[in-house]
Amino acid sequence: MSYSLIQPLTGAAAKEAYVIPVHKEVERGLHAFLERAVKEAEDAGADVIIFDLNTPGGLVDAAGDIGQLMDGIDTKTVAFVNHKALSAGAFLALHSDEIYMVPNGQFGSAAVIDQEGNAADKKAQSYWLSSMKSAAESKERDPKYAMAMADDSMSIPEVDLEKGELLTLGSSDAEKVGYSDGTVNNMDELLQKIGAEEDSVVKVEETFAEKLARFLTNPVVVPILLSLASLGLIVELYSPGFGVAGTVGISSLLLFFYGHMVAGLAGYETLILFIIGIALLIAEFFLPGGIAGTLGAAAVIGSIFMAGGDFVQMGYSILIAIAVAIAAIILYVKVFGKKMRLFNKMILRDSTSTESGYVSNANRLELIGREGITKTPLRPSGTILVDDERIDAVTEGSFIKANEKIKIVKVEGSRIVVREIT
């Protein structure tokens, strides 16, 4: 972006301004970029930091972290509502020392909603309402307008707000109630107002890694990555060797962790746990038993929870990935009739059948009708002697003393049944 030459205010030295864009959604990946940009501006001795806001909002916890970051800035901060600063964007604007808007700008509408797009529970709403109020009070602005942006039960006649509506301020209303310090048509006019000239303006750009991290940590993208990972690994378990499906699955997991590490959400401990899990999953293809695969899956899921930070969001994402995996298993088993290689290693499918020449015990049917004597008393089991061969036997139920004549009447596998000869 190029800026035309603007003369500084008469009698004042030109200010060095850093312009930091806050566009698209407010999510966790944005925090790492803003932290780096603010540090760069403060290290350079900037006189003012301008946040170029054009955002529909985003995550509450991400906005809270960024709000804390902005509160810790010693340099003067200016929020430029360059079209819209809604929801979390309005919250960030309230943390700035000054706010300027374009003529058709929108500022407000900060209701907090859950993952399904419904109004959040009372606890979350109360927290967010308190946060909006505190943000306004921290910069000596009337908090009732900030609260009306998040609470539709308020009525404010001076801005034509009725109950059942969330407050969204236009440029003129925002200026009237003290939520805007002026209306400007573009960045050039804003720079003129704050006394900055072209040569002293620096626009901080996101690096490719930061852009990629913001994309990969987006709440919509995270469940897609995890679903691809689960689908790829499931397909690989039903396929011989290790191929494309497994590569896609592991690559999706690597992208997930890369994005969260660049965004500053995951540390090396989560990466180490993830690598251990992947190593165990790979080892499962070469080791029998299924233990390595089970431990590997547990390590990978645990590292995902640790990397995400928000357990609720990660829980939803993992549930979606599990649902995709179950659907893939049903498809492979019911439609294609395939069997998972992991189960093949866990289940012993070889059998020692009679057809293969295996017998559990010799079935000595030739002994039926043979006679002998009892070597020991039979109560009802004991030992008999038939043609000098000692054989374990049982009676039909009665007691037989030693050295009595007997006859073998039945053979059932290893069970030899005898009867006393009277």
C-alpha cells in the first residue's frame, strides 16, 4: 500500500506510525502476528500504532488474549475502523486509545455465540458483557454503549436502539457518543489527522508462515485437517503396505501441529508427544499385538488436545474426525467387505484341525470290551492295568476296590469308562 505525501500538523514534528492490519476473522493465529508486529513497532520507537480493522469478529478467547496484548502497549494506539469492526473486532477497537471510522463504517454487534451459531450460555454471556464494559472503561468511554453491543435487553433512545436489538454504531453515532474521535475517508486522511507523513509510515505485513498459521488454526479448518488425518489412517489400515492414504493422514496432522506451533499455541512438548504417537502407529504395521497402535493413537489424541488450547473446540473437532473414521470403517466393512490389517495381527486365525492332522487326544476305541484289573481303588477314578499297560480310568459311578477284574465299556476321548466283572 502506498501513501501520498501528507504534510504534518503545523508546528509539530512528523510522527512515525506503524500500520498493522487486522483483517478477516479474529482467531488464535492472529495473536502471534500482532505480538510480533507490536514488538517490531516498539523496538523501532514508533510514535503511534494504527490497527487497520476490517473484521466480522471471531473467537472470544482469542480476542481476550489480543486485548491483553493491546493493554500492555506503551505506545499510543489508534483503531481505524476501515469498513467494519464487529463482535471481537469491536472489542479490540475499544482497547485502543483513539478510534477513527470511515463514513460507512460499522462498529458493534458483539453478541457471543457457540459452535453451532446459537446464543452462548449465561455464564459465557456474562463474561463477555463484563469484558466489553471493562474495555470501554479502560479508555474512559461510556460503558453502556459497549454493553449494548453485547446485550439486546438494553434500550438507548439517543442512538435509536430498542430492546431486542444489538447496538451497531455508524460513524456519525459513534462520534456523537464518544466512541469515535473522527470520521475520515481513507488512511491518508487519518495519517494527516495524527500528523504522520509518508516517509515515516511503516505497514507491517504478515509473513507467509503467519498467514498459513492463521489459516491452519481457523476453527473451520481444524476439524477438516483432523478428519482428513483420521480418514487417511483408517484407509491405510485396510490397505497393504504404506501408501498415499497414510501419507495424506500424517501430512494433515503435521500441518495441524505446524500451524499451532507457528501461532504460538503449541510447544515442543506437544510435538514430541505427537512424534512418539506417530512412531508407535508406524510400528504397528510391523509389530503384532495392537498395543503399539493403541498407545500411538492415545498419544496423538492427547497431543492434539494439548496443542489446541481450547478443549471444547478440540473436543468438537476430534468428535467430527472420529465420526468420519467410523463412517469409513462401516463403508469398508459393509460395502467392500475388507478386513483391517490391525485386527489380523491381533486375532489368531490359524487352527489345529483334525483335517490338518492335529488331534487333541488319541481316541482309543480299540480298548472297548477289553478286560483288566484295577491297580488302585477307583473312587470313581484311578488306574487300571490292561495287558501290562497302565491306563487312567473312571467307573460308571460305583466304587471298585484294587485288584478287582474290570471291563472297559466306553471310550470318550481321554475318558476311559470301566465296569466291575462280578
